[in-house]
Amino acid sequence: MPSVTHDDAPLLADLMPWSVAPPRLGRGWPAGPDAASLKARWDALVKAEGPDREALFEPTRSRTLHTAVGQLPGRSGGTEKLVRATGPCAEPVRVLSAPFDEQWLIPDQRLIDAARPELWRVADEHQIFAVELPAVPGSTGPLLLATSLLPLLRPGRVRPLYRRPGGTEPNLAPGLLDHLAARLGRAPTPPDVLAWSTAAVRPAPGGHAVPLTSDPEVWDLGVEAGRRMLWLMRRDGERPRLPGGRRPYVRAPLPPRPLTLHYDRDEETLHLDEGRISPVPPGAWAYETGGVRVLEQWFAARTAEPGAGTLAAIRPATWPQAWTSELLELITVLALLAEVDPLRAELTVTAPVTAADLRAAGVLPVPRAARGPASVLDGHEEGPEGQLALL
């Protein structure tokens, strides 16, 4: 965590005031690491009838086969009640299922207990979702994740960088950018503020705090480290690569269904049963979020045994080649992120911009309207049973 010289750092909840709870699925089978399996699960659901369909669906108080809900914004899933559904599966979309774990989701509101339509309305190529992670004593992992995908991570809040599609109306305290520009002598952008926050955020009573600075040199160092973290977390541009000789490769073929994961620190080798990947830097293996090793969590999500007779049991019969490619890239991302940790640790915030400063400037307290979603958005949405939804 960055060193600080004061105890009045503003809270992230005030700097990025609009937040949404992450979507709550209510059932595991609409999401998974393999898109083809999701389509097969949907096909099995709509082929079943009566009590069999109900059992496969796994109803909750929020969603049953008779629940009437509309389409998710910008998606094309059906709106007839699931008890009568016969149509094709909505095309699965990429989501962030767990820290650094990109999976797939059927974007159908009938399958999701709490889909958070307000997040889907602002999800586009310009959006960056910041996700708070709980602070765990002794953990050096990030407290803030950033993703271009819809995040499903729980329990932290989701804070979109923009309140409207198209990268317009930043989700920042009104007047914050102007105040920082006056103090820094330059005009920071919304992504700059998010980059700084990602690098500088620290635990605090009542949430996460973001120490701010009016020192341009310190600001540049923090923004540079944060931009590096954002690029590695989002992975939506040029693919990250380690230097030649340090890039991980498959040294021994992975078995059809690996069941165990083991790391040999001396040889920098990751063992998936008899399969071997190396070199895997110790920093990549040790990288944690919330006190959990990212690589172990990623592997468990693809090898855990689902209940027999459930839709979740429909999954690849053997380990797909795509998962190996994703694992190699994940190792690369974690190794490069581990290299940024010393920069974060060395970030000493001087010439602070405190919460008291922001209150004196009228930036805080944040207006109530800034804590809610934008009230009017473009585009029509289909409501339950094909009706037009009114916003």
C-alpha cells in the first residue's frame, strides 16, 4: 500500500459516488468458462418439460419459470415466461466472474435473480468498471480491480467510470476534476483519476480511501503505475507479453482432465497433474486477491465437480485448448502485475489534497443525484412478454 502522511484522505465512495451492487445470479449454470456449454445447457432446459424443466432451472424466490421480466438493455434474449420458452439461447457474453477470471454468461434476465440493468445500460467499449475488493490483513493484492467486462464479483461495489454510454458524464464527484486541475497545474482526465485511485487506494474505516496529491511529480508516478495496472487488468488492447526467455510455455502436454495443481518454486514450474508449464515466476503464483491465490481459484473454477443431473454438469468432456491459452496469458498478466507492486509500495503521497480541502472547495459533500444512475438514457428496451419498457 502507498505511504501516506495524513489521515484525512477522501473515500473512494465520495470520489466515484455512483455505485451498484454486483449482479446476483441465484444459480450457477447460466455462467461458466465455456460458451458452448452454456448454449448446451439452455438447449437442455428448453427441451425439458414440466417438473423436469423446473428442477433443472433451480428456481428461487426472485426467479421461477413463471417470472415475467424484460430484456437486458442492449441484449436480445427472449421475454416470454420460461415455462413456455422454446427459442434459441441468447448469445453468451464475456464477463469477469472472479478476480482476473474471464468467463461467459447467458445475458438473459429471466435466468438472473438480480441482473442490475443499470450496469448493462452503460456497458460499452468506452466503459471501465471499478470493483472494490475487501481488505484482507497481510494481503498485498489490489483493493480495486478494473475491467471492461460486466463484473460478477461479490461482495464489493461496482463503480462505473462513466454514468452514460459513449464515455460521457464521468462518475466523479462534481467539481473534482476542476479542483485537481487547479492544484496540479494540469487537467487530469477521468481515466487518470481512476488510474491514480487504482494505485493509491488503501483500507480505511468506512470503506476504501484514496489519498490525493497536489504534487505533479507524485501524481505522474501514481498515474503511470495505475495505467499499467489498468492495462493489465482490462486486457482489451495489445496482449501483454513477458520478455523473451521468461514467457511461459507448455513443457509437457496437459492431460484431458487435470485434477491437481502444484507449483515448484525452485523450478518455476506449474504442474497440472503430469502437465507442466514453465517458467512461471513466483510472483505470478503468489499473486492474491482477498487472501486467495488467483491461479488456484481460476483452476478450481474449471475443475470443480458439479452436482450430477444439474445443468452445470454439462461442460467440456476434456480440457479445451482455449483454457490453456487463457492460463498462459493469466500467468503473464499476474507476473507483470507483481512487478508493479513495488511501485505502488514506494508511492509516498505528499502535498495532500484532503477531504477537508474538498469540503472547503465545495466538491464534498457529493449531491444526492450524483449517487444514483443517470435518469434518462437513449434506446428502447423490451419489457416482459414483448411489451415496450418505459424508462
